[in-house]
Amino acid sequence: MPVLTLTTNSRKEFSHETLGDLSAAVAKMLGKPESYVMVQLYYNAQMLFAGSDDPLAYVELKSIALPREHTTTLSATLCDLIAAELNIPQNRIYIEFADLQRHLFGWNGKTF
């Protein structure tokens, strides 16, 4: 049930390929089936970072059993992919990781 949300001020529209690349990367990084992965991409948002509207991104990766010991690797992988796909410098990308409790996340009329 990993959920990746990426919000950026980039005007570049996301291709279906970009969505697929991010979905596959999240599944691989977390060792979870891609059939459980959701990706949300929002572009052309009004955003500032360090007082500048140069290209930037805010990313949230939420998952049940998010491996805390791998967040550095997850950060590097996501930054590499986002920088390549959207031409956003890595020092203008913030990533928030959230390890969700099973009973607080619902799907298909149940919780995990």
C-alpha cells in the first residue's frame, strides 16, 4: 500500500511513462508488489523554496512497515529519479517518509 505523492512547481507535464517509472521504483525499493503502489503527481503548483520559485519538489512516501534503516537509500533513489525525469536539482527536493500503522490505513472496505 505504498503511496508516493510528488508536488512540484515544474510546468512539465508528467507522462504515463514517468508515473510508471515512479511506481516501479517504489515497489522495487520497498520490496512490495506494484499492484499495491499508488502514485500521485501534481505539477505547476505555486511553491517557493529558500525564497525562490526555481524548480523544486516536495515528495511524500508513505507505507506500512517503511524500513527506517533504508530511508537514506530511498532518498537517494527518489532524488536521482526525480532529478532525471523533471530536471529538478536534488538540493531542491524535500522528501517526507511516513511509516503507517496497519489499523490506520484502509483499503477495500477493511484496514490492513
